[in-house]
Amino acid sequence: MFEFGEDKPKEECGVFGIYAPNQEVARLTYYGLYALQHRGQESAGIAVSDGHNIALHKGMGLVSEVFSDQDVVSLKGKMAIGHVRYSTTGSSLLANAQPLVVHYQKGMMALAHNGNLTNALELREELGKNGAVFQTTIDSEVIINLVTRYRRDSLEDALVKTMMDLRGGYALVILAEDRLFGIRDPHGVRPLCIGKMGDRYCLASESCALDTIGAEFVRDVEPGEIVVIDEEGLHSRPGLAKVEHAFCAFEYIYFARPDSTIDQLNVSESRRRMGIELARECPIEADLVMAVPDSGTASALGYATALGIPFGEGLIKNRYVGRTFIQPTQAMREVGVRLKLNANTSVLKDKRVVMIDDSIVRGTTSSKLVEMVKNAGAKEVHFLISSPPVAYPCFYGIDTAEREKLIANQFDVEGIREFVGADSLHYISEEGLLRALGTTTVCLACFNGTYPIPISSLKQGKNNFETFN
Amino acid sequence: MFEFGEDKPKEECGVFGIYAPNQEVARLTYYGLYALQHRGQESAGIAVSDGHNIALHKGMGLVSEVFSDQDVVSLKGKMAIGHVRYSTTGSSLLANAQPLVVHYQKGMMALAHNGNLTNALELREELGKNGAVFQTTIDSEVIINLVTRYRRDSLEDALVKTMMDLRGGYALVILAEDRLFGIRDPHGVRPLCIGKMGDRYCLASESCALDTIGAEFVRDVEPGEIVVIDEEGLHSRPGLAKVEHAFCAFEYIYFARPDSTIDQLNVSESRRRMGIELARECPIEADLVMAVPDSGTASALGYATALGIPFGEGLIKNRYVGRTFIQPTQAMREVGVRLKLNANTSVLKDKRVVMIDDSIVRGTTSSKLVEMVKNAGAKEVHFLISSPPVAYPCFYGIDTAEREKLIANQFDVEGIREFVGADSLHYISEEGLLRALGTTTVCLACFNGTYPIPISSLKQGKNNFETFN
Amino acid sequence: MFEFGEDKPKEECGVFGIYAPNQEVARLTYYGLYALQHRGQESAGIAVSDGHNIALHKGMGLVSEVFSDQDVVSLKGKMAIGHVRYSTTGSSLLANAQPLVVHYQKGMMALAHNGNLTNALELREELGKNGAVFQTTIDSEVIINLVTRYRRDSLEDALVKTMMDLRGGYALVILAEDRLFGIRDPHGVRPLCIGKMGDRYCLASESCALDTIGAEFVRDVEPGEIVVIDEEGLHSRPGLAKVEHAFCAFEYIYFARPDSTIDQLNVSESRRRMGIELARECPIEADLVMAVPDSGTASALGYATALGIPFGEGLIKNRYVGRTFIQPTQAMREVGVRLKLNANTSVLKDKRVVMIDDSIVRGTTSSKLVEMVKNAGAKEVHFLISSPPVAYPCFYGIDTAEREKLIANQFDVEGIREFVGADSLHYISEEGLLRALGTTTVCLACFNGTYPIPISSLKQGKNNFETFN
Amino acid sequence: MFEFGEDKPKEECGVFGIYAPNQEVARLTYYGLYALQHRGQESAGIAVSDGHNIALHKGMGLVSEVFSDQDVVSLKGKMAIGHVRYSTTGSSLLANAQPLVVHYQKGMMALAHNGNLTNALELREELGKNGAVFQTTIDSEVIINLVTRYRRDSLEDALVKTMMDLRGGYALVILAEDRLFGIRDPHGVRPLCIGKMGDRYCLASESCALDTIGAEFVRDVEPGEIVVIDEEGLHSRPGLAKVEHAFCAFEYIYFARPDSTIDQLNVSESRRRMGIELARECPIEADLVMAVPDSGTASALGYATALGIPFGEGLIKNRYVGRTFIQPTQAMREVGVRLKLNANTSVLKDKRVVMIDDSIVRGTTSSKLVEMVKNAGAKEVHFLISSPPVAYPCFYGIDTAEREKLIANQFDVEGIREFVGADSLHYISEEGLLRALGTTTVCLACFNGTYPIPISSLKQGKNNFETFN
């Protein structure tokens, strides 16, 4: 599947934080963000605090493009937070890049946010009535304004009061005074975990970032918990009571890196199990199991092993696909998908093929892949999907296509099968998915429309503050 | 003199605004800023409003570098404001570039500011107590926060209340709702004038910008006045009562473009008269009058004509000096100034020379120029300065060197003469300068320390909010 | 394995050519190069001919970075050639980017070259005696000088005479007059194949480029053959007699894309067979077979299937590794390899693991990977390599490390095992490799030092013309 | 006048060379080129030799843009040459940037060239018959091919033989073996002078570059002379016999920097004298003499002084004109010229004005300036030109407009006056110009069509090798 493609849900952000006086906190944050790059490729930023002043460097592009060695060296301090952001059309602005750094009555503060608030508009309006001005269209600015308004109290109290106002999914890292904070919403929609290096602590959206910098995994931040990291080490402050856990199932299905472990479950293992569930639900007599690389691979291997069918590389990915390329003309329109994936004829010829992907959003790419595999000589193509049909938008931090473009809103499964041109099509069942995940407390709203957190204010769809150019 | 050099006072900003539905307001603003480029080369920005939404494009560098044709075309609307900013060390940040655009309770607003507030810290502190957060270190953000806080009232009332809070020098252009505002502080420290194109109006820091876009000069904005430009044309609102006018004398001496006319006095004419005053105060028997190009030229011509001494180009300026160049090594340290100016031996040889410059700040460049002219064969070098000695810092929008680096704080005139190595040195007297300007209501604080506007809060010197990297 | 890493042999180039009047030949060449990007990431270039004039655009970087849509649109003509080049340290110069375009007595000519001449120095010297000057350090300039010197004859005759002078490995595409030429050296060291689109023909280093633009594979260019493509279609001219075929085995082992088919053998299939041969030579009782991604994957799947051991993703590759990143400090030196690959603990824990890679050059990365896999909990790590030990430099177009840095020149297999820290180490045998490839006519010089083409002049090692900065 | 404008003849190049072991020759060359930047703004390059190897850095843009400190530091050696090139439309290519560096039979050589050959096509054709290939469209490549072909002889002999083949105007600096050469064509069309620093020597197109690096002017290279600079110092080798000296008059009129002295005549002094000659030929009863800045200033001062009329700055130049700006729309077409020059109303109002410029090429800008000055209130505008009418193209290194676009080919003087809208128009006479220059041995071909060097091969106009993109 296309990591740079246009037909997948998109994660909005990754965050990282570290408290480590006498170490190069900016450099460690850089490597942490590097490992989280799959969570956002639009912009990257690092804020470093010496306990008083906060310095910031951010820019558009990949972590490796935004930061020079000089940039990292010049960010000196004892603690840091970092952020990578994904590019949604239309609001891809430097002004919206994070972390957000502000001066306020008590000094400076920096915040980085992964997730999405469902009551951001109401909160903005209320803050505006008291004279607040906003320079960006990101939720982080709302959150930071709430914190500063509650700041007559202690910082911890201000954070709790802020959490009481917020609705939606959020994982936050915050630099304030001489402490680093990590906060996860009470439903635990977005991931955030704690690592340890020597006697210092760090925070990351995924454990792969801890591995990369050589930190040891400690535990996940609990839903509703406020974690404080400072000179004394790690403390947990009661934030909000954890409510029904509603971790995003799509993190396992597609977003998270296979080598990350979230809530005790390794991502690649969860995908392998989805393949096994697919094998249980839909065993097919085939000569070859193949994946749409790279995210379908683990499921395909699970399926192949479960049924004893050989696994093969039926689609080869171009490892040098840039983030942009010159668009093919209409006459060359087939070139587009082939720049990224090519069918491997010698593997496919005369085979009955099971092809496994993680999801179908609009279906356009899927239909091209099926055609490509058939043209390469496959006798049959059975298409298996390791997620249920995506039929509802996400309001907690994932950018799926607009609802009317979701193919699962246009056709039933047989219609989708016809559209993509496969000989058969099977989506994993919700039950199968839950079995694979070994839990029932995940958010499946994009599959079944049951939203665990109210979303009233966003009925009209998009945040209407997207008016900056 | 060196437009890119390090030994001159520096203007902080230039502003432009236009209300002209059905015209390319962004393009006209671009040309206006182009003509005001001498007022700031660090960053440039244009904000365009359609009466509801405001789009912004800004960047580091010259106007011609920041804007592509595509950028200008994509900024559509019925009114626009623009800003050029000068690079002060340490706060040369994109975040600090203007115009500043905000969302607030009543919609959007954009503001561009030339000048400096003397009570910015107090205002920030007070706003902070009410929960305000600041993302930049510029005064504009303070002003815009005041306006939005007073905005329960009508916008005009909010502006008047804001002006009552502000102390210092400021010329503002503001886009709000479907109107364009122009405001000048009650002392009229910074310039702002009104132009007319057909039945539409525009605002600019200097009249040369009006000439450039083909607008007709109407009048200066009065000190303390609020000018409103909208569909109905031009209106004047009483702002604050004009107090003792204190227009910045350095605008005439050095900053403003020679072809601009400010408060009825043409800048190049004012400089010519300074030369005549110098001739009256200090007539020298010489063979040649020359200028330190380009800003000393008009004074030198005035002096030469008054005394009937030939004017010649004794120093030739390299017209292709870039804003940066590779620093000479210690062994080549004389190269630095010669990259910009070279003595023209054939003009200077065996001559008794009067060399005229507009000011001496630290004196280092002046001493090199005197030496260069002498090495080229001048028998005598008499150095005349068309401003009094600069001995005090400016708090109203000009960046002079720090006080202890001002040569006039280290030596008396004879000491300075010795330092620069001239055969004689004469500064115009304050009386002479005032005679040349034909007025007594100008600010001469940087010469005599008499500050027309209180500056208490900035005693310690620099704004201590300069903590962003 | 690291596509961007420093411890692998490096291919020097990929070439593409197309003759297709009335089609967008530059755009098709762009897509062809895009598919060949793995053969060279340093620079890219496209030359387009209208039969008379030749226009060129080239630059440093990836194809997607070098060409804008505007660049491609402005390259108009009826035929084109393109080139991607790999970055060797020290000669990474725009001047050395290809295609090379020259004016000569009969008009213009453009040439792109993949391979390396072994008698380039002698040819340069001889040409120099006749007054030739060289502006680059690339062999292509030698070749083009030879062609123009023989050009009193027909172009075909000049090409044959040139081939008689050349020694080494070369695959050439040439634009001259109104024809496109494709030439492969008599040993067929480097690949070059022919494709067909409608009634037009194209040439490419690998068949994956034909797939990408939607061309049909016709056949490989024969060793020693000159292929002429023009208005009349495709013609074969006798070039030099094919001698002992000596196709580069490393193209199968590592360089070529898995979906390419060269000399009737699919690359991914060849790798799968190498895995089967490894299983035959060295069956290990293990719990898990894993690959060093991505190039070891096909071999590992072959091995796993042959022995019925589960295949798993024990190392996860960061899919967003940029071509550059900030170097870790000494204290963080372990971070380097983990930025690219991370061990997947949940897959590896308590397993006896077979890890398969395509080759070991210096061994430094291998030892880190073994350690990483062990740290993740693997009980045993058996390291299998799908190539024999690399002990000799290549003189035909591959950049291996310098001979003294090749680990196979420092240790025997047991010593290497100890160095990388594996429990056992097995390299495929030459016989096993040949069996997998189904042929004996491949070049194995880098394994056994038997060079099929004389290399006398390059004894001293590097081309000493690398003197440009 | 517009240094960046489109309506002036254009110099093609500036060259610099220095031999100074143990000094930073690249840095000194950088400063030399910086001082010669007015001779070419398209590209810049520096080649440095250690006596054996030659390293090169070149790029598009100004000297200050092309070279970073790192670039200069990395160019190590004992001698260097440098080149700045002007941008002619269509051949503005990096490939055409100089110096040109080649490998040839005897080692390496670097060459930089100012001027134009009139028999380049014939020489290319002859070289091509012997198999030479050309990678650029610049004359320098022809010259270097000749030198290498003659190189069986000693280098000096090869240079003399090459000079015997060359026709046209050329000033060359060459690095070869361990010597630096300076060569000027037998007519001395282009300038080249010698400087001394301690016991080391350097070469430069103009003496202002010597001043800038602190070198002492020694003398001009003689027409036809070969100057050799090496460890022993400076030597003169007989090159070709000097023929009728034909130094380019336009160097004095417009190109050269005012502070340069060429053939014993200071450039600014020569311009002052042109003004005096204009006063003699055409004394006008006026209230103000003004220049089109900057190149008309010296002449205007000469004129004003001669007639006792006040000189004033009637046109003010925008000192921050970038090399590119966004084009005005048709409706704003008057903006273009006003971005660069603005009339200074207060100086011009109700005056009878003499406006002096150095030349009129197409006349479009002149007519706008006259109109602008009149609109600013001038009662009369008398337009005086310090060159005779430009009616013929230059073939020796200057890019004037195409012949049919030269206004002097479309109208007589009265017609031109009418076109530009002046009250009177006077061009200096050839006699007056020669009187000002104090010599008769200058090239006046662009005024009178008498070409001192044959130009047969270029009858058709442009060099038809301009086919590279």
C-alpha cells in the first residue's frame, strides 16, 4: 500500500518528550521524531526548555529536512518536546506546525498534541468572548489558552480543569516551568507511552521511538492520567477518571509501526492474528498468498501460515518513491500506480491468488491493483481486508476521506467486489478483529458509527476556522 | 554610506494599506512595499481581506524574494495591508514578521505596525493577568490583544481605547471587517500619509510609495488621528488629541527616501538645506566637496553650491553589494569597507577635500573612509556631518547602537575628530538642523536626550521578551 | 538491508531510451528513470532530440527532485535518453552527471552509460595525444570522443570501431542524428533490454521500467549487439561478436529490482532459489526465518518454505529514512542503525532464528543487526548469506568497498562469524549460486577474482582523474 | 540608468587572476570578482591550482550568492583565476559559466575569457573536422582546444599559435602548469591590467579590483602581449604585434566602474570630460542639470560645472531594486520604471532641466523618464547623451540590442527626440568623445560601423550554437 498514496486514512500527529538535564535533549528528540515519522510527514518541530526560556525550531517537511545539525546543536536545554504532523490539504501551513510556544503570565509554555477535539469550536467561541485571539487553526492553541486562563491555580490544577473542558481524543506533551507533562484523554483514544534512560524519563506516541533512542519501555500513560517528569523522576497525578477505554483500532490495523507495542499488544503480532482470523473466517483454496506492501504483509503471512499456502511477493514496491512526482497525462494514467507498485509476473502467472490489504477507503487504488495482478497472469484474485468496511468518518484525530467518498457508503460488499474487480472479497468481521486484538475496549466508530465521545459541534464537518491561506 | 552596513541607525519598518475592490490590491501593495524597501529588508508580508476572511503571505527577505507572482495572484480580496521589517540581531524570526493576522470573537483582523511602544512590557503583563498568551515578541501582538479586549464596543471605540493605553511611537494600518484603518500616535513620531487612486484611497509610510503605484498624494495622517477607508471613501475619526508634534528628525536626515515628502517638506530638499546650513556654520576653503554615498549626496551638493566649490565623486560605491559576503580574514581586514566603497584617486589627488556624511554612530567606518580618502592623495580631509552627535538611544522605533558604543558617548568632538583621523570635524548644530527643517516640533531625543514620550519601563534597555530562538 | 546504507556494493547507473515521435518522450523517460531510481540516486538527467538539436536537463538528486513538470514539458523532441547515477564519494559532481551532450562535426550527440571501462586511462591518453580535452572524469566522455573521431565513416561503423577500442562493462544508449542506439558490451556485463509501445521502441536497464511506462518486453539486447531504433522500427546491427557471457551475478543477488527479468530469469525468483539452495546447503533447526529487509526477503521466503519454518518480520524498517540525517554523537552511536531497522521483540523473543541477508561487505552493520536481534531475545542467530564472500573489487561498474576493507579479506568464515557475533554463519557456495541462477556464464569476479575482462590499467585502483573538486 | 534594466548595452564578462603561494588565493579572487560584479551578474566561478590539480567552483548568480565561506576555504592552491558572466537571454546556462577547466595530455588547464571571437564558427568547424567535441557554446572552449592541439610545442608557443588563429576581442587569464597567464588581443579591445601585492602579481579586468584587494596598480597588459606570472615574478612574452589599438569606447562611457583607470585614463574623469564636451557642443540655458543615475552622474556634474548651472537629484533611484520583480499588469504598466526611478518633484518643479544619460539603445525607457520628469513639473527637458547614437551591433564582447531594435536605426536625431518627447536632444559628437578620451585609437564601431577587426563569419548574426537548453 502507498505510504505516500492518497487512498488511506491518515494519522494526524506523533509526539515525543524528554527530561534529561546534561544530555542533548534536542538530538534525542530528533531521533525520537525520526522513528515516529510515519505518523506525520508535513511538518516537524522541537521546543527545548532550560526551565525558564523555551527555544523553538520548526518547519515544513520531514524531520531530516527540517533540522540541520546546527539547528539541533543550537537548541540547548534540559528538557524538550517534539512533534510531527501530517499534511491535510488546505491547512498545510507553517503557522499550524507544532509545538506551539507561548509567553504567558507565569513565563513560557510549549505544547504538542496528537488527536482531535470535538468541542474546539465551542471552546474557541467561549475564549473569544473573553478577548482571546487565535493565530492558528489548531486545537493546541485552544488547549494552551485554557491552561493559561486556569493558571491562577497550580499548574496541575490548571491542567485538570483544562481536561474537564476538553472533549475528544488527545495525547499531549507539555513543557512548563521545569517540568515535562504527558496527558492522555480519559478514553485513551491516542497512544502515549513512557520510557526510561538511566534515571531519566521520556514520552512517545509509540514504543518504536523508545527503542530507537535506546530507552527502556516502562508503561503506557493511562487514559485520563497526567504524568509529570522532573528532577525527582516520574510522578502520576490523578487527571480525569478513566472511562470506557476506546483506543483507536486503526492504530493496530494500519497506522502504528509494526515494531511498536501498545497496551501490551505488539502491532505486528496483532496483524498476524488478523491474518489468522481471516483464515478462519474465509479460508480460500489458493496457490499464493500475497500482500499489498508494506502494511498488509504481516496479515498475509499470518493467513498463509495458518492455511499452509505459500507466501510470495506478488507486488513489488518502488523503494525510491518520492513524496511528489510529475503527474502522468491522461494518456499515461495507468503509470501513476505503477510508479509505486509493480506486479511481479513470474510469481503471479497462472496462480490463484489471495491478496491481503489492511483497508479500502475509496477503492480506486484497489481496483488498479487487482487489475495489475490479473494482467500479470493471476487466474483468480481473492481480496481479503484486515479491517471491517470503513463507513464513518473519524472525529478523534484520523483523516479518512469524506463520508460520501467512502466506497463502503456507496456499495455493499458485493458491489465493492464488483468495483474492484476481484473474484471474491472478504472483510474481517468486527468479532474477528476484536478476537485478534484480544480486547473489546477499542474504538470501532469508523466501522460501525458508534462514537464513544460526543461529537455534536462538528456535525457540519470540517472545522470552519480553516481560513488562513 | 552603507545601506547594508553595520554602522548606521536602522529604521524598523514600513507599512502600506489600500482599499480598492475590483483591483489587484495585493499587487499594488507589493509595489508599495517595493518602494518602501529601504525601511526594512528583513521580512515582508501582505494580508488581504475580502471583508470577512483574511489571507496572509509573509517571509524572510526582500519583497522581491518573498513574493512570487503566484503568491500575489492567490491573495485575492478588496483591501490589503503590507509590511516590511528591518533585521535586528537576535529576533530575526519569521514568527515576528508582519502583518499579524488573528481570529477573534468578531471575525478576523490584520495589523501592521511601524514604531515602538515604550510601555509594551506593562501592557503585556496586564494582559497576561487576564490569561492572554503571546506567540511573538512584537508590539503588534500587544496592540491587537488590546483591540480585541475592547471590542465589545464598536471597533472605532476599541481603537480609541487602545490608543489611550499605548505609549510610544506608532503608525498602524489595520484591516478589520470591511474597513481599512490608519492610525498615527499623538506625537506623530512615525510618518504615515494618504494617497488617492481614482475614488479609492491608500496609506503609506512615505509618499514615494504613492508615486510608485501612481497614486496622488492627499495629505499626511495627523498625529493622534484615526483614518477610516471604506466603500464610502475616506473619513477621519477623532482619535487622541494631537500633542506636541515630535516627528523623528532622523527620517529627514537619513531614513526616508529623498523623493518622499513628509509634513510638507521634501526629504532631498531638507538635506540640501542641511548642506547649506553646514556651509553657513562651517565654510571651508577646499578644492572638492564630496559625499559619503548615497545618503550624504544631497547635503554635499547643497554645501558645494552654497560655497561655489566643485562637487565630485570621491568615493565610488559598488552597486552590486549583496546583503551578505564572505568575511575577510584578519590579514585582509581592510578589504571589508573597500568591497562597498572605493576612493577615486584621480578625483582626490592633491585636493583639499570636504567629505559630508549624514551621521556617525560608532565611528569605525568613518575612520576607514577618511584613511582611504587620504591614501588616495587628498591633502586635507574635512569631515562634516549633517546631524548633531548621536548620543542617546531611540525608544520610538529606531535601532541605534547601544549607548556605550555610540562614539559621541566616548569622546568629545575633538576626540572623535582624532578617532576618525580627519583634519577637522564639524557636526551641524541643533539650531542649524531645525533651520534646515523649518520647524521646531521634531524629536531630537537621540541628540539631546530630551524624550518627548515617557520611557520608564524600558530603562533596563532591551525588551526582555526576546527569548524565542 | 539499508538501501541508503554505507555497507553495500553500489550500482553505478541506470539508463533509458525511447524513440516515439508525437509522444511526450521526456515524460516517458522520466517515468522510466523513476522505476530505475534504485540504480542511482546521486544525479539524474534527460536529453531530448528533435533529430537535429538536443536539449538537456540534469541535476543532483532523485529524479523527482531534479525535474519539475515545467522541465519535462520544455524538453520537446521525438526521442530521448535518460540516466540516473549513484553517488560515489568525491566525484559527486554535476559535471559528471549524464547524459553527456556534445556538438561535433556532424551535429549533436547524446550518450548515457552504465558500466565501467577498464582501459579508460589508456584511451584518454591516446586521445589526449591528438589534442582532445576532457571536462569530466567519466568514461562516457572517452566513448563520445572515440565515436566522433571515427565519424568520417558512417555512424554505425564509428560505433563498431569504438566498441573495438573499449574494454570493460558497458550498456549504452545514444541519441545521434535521427536515431536511438542501444549497445551492450560483448560480455554482456550490464543489463539492457528492449520494450515496445504500439509500434515504437524503447530501451531500459531493467524490465521494471518497461512495465512502469506500460511497454511490452521484447528481448534483452544481446552482448556485443548494436540496436538501432528509428522511424522504421527496430534493427539489429552486428557489433562485436558475443564472447563468453559474463553477466554480473550481483544484479540478481542485490541490485536489480525483484520485479525485473534479465536474461529470462526473474530477479525475485532467482533470489527465492538462492534461499532454496541455502536450505539445501545449510538446513538449520530453527523456530523462525527472517530477512534483513528488503533485499533478503525473497531468499528468506525461499529458505523458510523449503524447510517448513515460519517466516516472520524480525527486523522492521523505518519507511521514512531520508537520505541524510543528523549523525548521532559518540554517546548515541547505537542510534544510527536503529534509525533504519528495529528488532521486533515480540517476534524474536526466545526464538532460534535464521537471519538471511544478500551479502556482507565490511561487516559493521551485520554485527549490529545480530546484536540487536539477540538483545530482542533471540536464543540463537544463524546468519545465512545469499552470495559467496565478496573478496575482490569490481572493475565493471560496481562500487564495492576498497579491497582492504572487505571483511572477507581480513578473516576466514569462522573469523567473520566471530566478528558479526552470530551462532553460525554460512555463505552460499558458488555452485549453489550458479544452480540458483541456472547458468554458468555469469561474472563472479568479486567472489573468486577471476576477471573475465582484462583490467591491467586499473591495477593502482581508482581512476586517477578524480581531481575535479 | 538601470543597472538591472533591459535597455542598455551589456558587458559580457570580467576576469581576475592571482599567483600567490601561501596566501588564500581563492578568497582574494572572490573579492576581486566582487569588485568586478558590474561586468556580469549571471554566473561566477573560481578555479584554483596547486600547480598540478585544478579545483573549480562555479554557479549561477552573484558572486555573493555562488560562494559560501566553505566553498572558498575548500579551494586551496597557489594560484587562481575567476570569472563573472553577464546573462544574455537564452544561453544563461551553468554549463556556459566560466572558468573552463580541462584535462589534457599535459595535465590540467583553466581559462577565463572576456570578449568575443569573430571567427569562432570557422575555428569550431576546423577543430570538429579533427574530431573535437564541444560541450558548451562559449568561445573559451574553442580557445582551449586550440591551445591543447598546439601543445606539442612549449606552452608559450602554443599560446602564440592560438593567438594567431583567433580573431576578435579577448582578454584571457589562464592557469596552466605552475604559471598564470594574461593575454590581451592585438587590438586591445577588452581591458586587462596588472597589480602587485608584496612580491606577488595579479591580473584584473579593471583596476578597481586591484584597489579592493589592496594591490598596487602596475600597468595595463599591452595589446597582443602575453604576460606570465610565476614563482620568478612577472615576465612579458612577445605575443602578437600590437596593431592599431582599438579599445572599446563604451568601457569609458558606461561599462567600467568610475573608480577604474584604463590606459592611463580614469573612467569617472573621462565621463566628467564628456560632460564638458557636451557643454561645449550644446550649452543650454537651464535651471537644473540632472543625471539619469547612476552612470550619467559624472557627465552631468561636468556639464553643470562647465556652465555654472546647479546640479540636482531630479531622479531618485530605489537602492533596493532586486534583480527580479513581479511584472506589473497592463493596467499598471507605468509602475515598471517607477519601481527603479522616481522623479523628485520638489527639485524639478517649474525648472528648465538638462537631463544627461550615457546612451540610448531602444529609447523606451528614455521616453518614460522624460515623461516622468515633465509630469513632476519640469518646464523644459533637454536630453543630452554622452555617447554618439548607437547604430551598429558590437561583435567584440558587448551585447547591444539587435540592430533593427536600435532606435538610431529607426529615426534620425529629430525623430528620436520626438519619440522620447524631449524639448531638445543632443548626442555628443565622435570628435567630442575622442577629445574627452584624449585619444583616437578607440573602437567606435557601434557608432559608425567601422569595424577594426573583420567579422565575416558572424554576418548572420547570432552564434548558431546556442542550442543547448
